[in-house]
Amino acid sequence: MSVSFLESIKLFCLYFVELSVLFVAVQMLIALIQQKYQNLFKNHLQKDSYSSYIKSILLGSLTPFCSCSTIPLLRALLKANVAFGVCIAYLFTSPLINPIIVVMLFLAFGFKITLIYVIVLCVAIFIISILLQTLDTTTLLKQDFRQDSIHTKPSIFTSNKPTKLTSFSTIKLQAGSCCNNETSSQNCCENTKNISIKNLFYQSLKDYKKLIPYIAIGMGIGACIHGFVPQEFIQNHLSNFGFLGVVFAAFIGVLLYIRVEAIIPIGLALLGVGVHEGIIFSFLIAGAGCSLPELILLQSIFTMRFLAIFVSLILFIAIGFGGIMYLI
């Protein structure tokens, strides 16, 4: 067996286990937070307001996730009745502007370029998210995902408002339940909380089972690309096209699966062989912001129409910022 094949098997197992654990953990964490602090998402993210978009971008900038690792929290936010555009702001921000990316950009390219990168991407994501909020989400979210969100068991997610069109909340505890009964004892409510934690875990596992095919296929593709596409191939072919290299780099980046911690080292390697900074940033933004494995995972939530919009916007941001860096 070749070294590349063994490396791909190793990466597949690592990615699959990592993303599986992350999905179940994040799903439970968000549900527990919403259950314990019922107004947390309502007060900070559910409103379709400018402040909600800013907070979502800040949330994304604090989560050091790669493009695939953002999916579990994205699903949880959508099910928590967070406005659609606000969820999309998080989806774009987390893999592109996070502590790992920012620190490594600062060490590799300096403060000025890092600041320009953060400001330009934050503004672009803010505007894009607001525009996407105006679209009809029934054409963007899969019907089975919307139905799962609407019919999620009452003990799993709670909400003070009925389901909206733009985001899909779960149902509030029924008035006849144990803790809503004025004559019920404190012990009854405590037992319900304990059972609820158990139910949260089982519901997370139930949701996870639906994602297993997407995770397996997505991580399989990512591992194969990572194991069989040599870095030298990228280095040797991106520096020969001038400004068109910015466009080619963006498309190559989308087709690959690049881990967060590998983004900047690859960029430095490209810089070392004479590739222009504009081409490098186009490649890094596209590679970090979107990948084939991520698109496969997103298929469990979104329609093909949204996936086409998402890829187009990532390419637009990558080529736009790369072009700016190439010309200045």
C-alpha cells in the first residue's frame, strides 16, 4: 500500500471522528444553553437587526473552526430560531476570520495586511448576509430540514415564539407539562431537567445519524485530496498566469480541502517560490471558506440553489480581495 493511501486513510479516520464528536457536542451545548438561558439567542441573535449581524460575525471570529467544522453550530443556530441572514454571517466568518487565521496572518504578513484583510472581509460578510436575509428561505433550506426543525420534540429545544419563515424554531413546552403545572413540586421540575439532558444527548445522536453519509463522503473526499494532491503541483502552476492567477487560485482553493492550521504555511510556501500575494490570498480565502467536503455536508441543510449562491459568493470575495492585493 502506498504512503499516500495510508495517509488518506489516517486523515479520513481523524476527520470523521473529530467532526462526529464536534457535531454531537455542539448540538448538545447549544440546546443546553437555550434551555437554561431561554432568552439568550432571542436577545442577541434572533432579531433581524444590524447588531445581530455584528454579534454573529464576532461569534464566528472567536470560533477556530475550518469550513466543515462550522456545520454543527450552524445547524444548531438555525434550529434555535436565529434569523437566516445572521446564521449565514456566522457561516462565512468562522473559517475566514478566526483567532488561528488572524494570528498566523499577522506573523506571516504583518499588521497592515492583516488589518486590511479583517476589515474588508467583515464588511463584505455583513453586506452579503443582509442581502441573503431578504431571500425566500423556503427555496434555500431543504424541506426535510425545515420539517425536522419544526417537529423537534418539545423537551429538546424551547422557544418563546412560533416558527418563523426566515428561521425554524422548535416548539415550546406544552402548558400541561410537569414544570408548567403550578401545583407541581420542585422535585418534579428537577427530574424533568435531568431527563431533558438525557433526551438532548439522544436527540443529538438521532440528528447525527442522519448526517453520517454526508460526513463519511465529505471527509473521504477531503482525505483523498489532502493525501494525493501534492503541494508542489499548486506551487508550480499558480505563478505562471499573472492576474488571471487570482481567478485560477480561487477555483483551485474551492476544489481542495484545507485545514485551518495548514492555510498560512501553504501561503508562505507559495510566497517563497515567487507567487504574488494577491494570488495567495485568493487561494487562501477560497480554500478556507469553501470546500467540496463542506458542500456535501451543507447538502443536508440547504438546496442546490443556496449552494450555488454560497460558492459564487466565496469566489467573489476571494477574487475581489485577491485582485485588490494584486493591484496595490
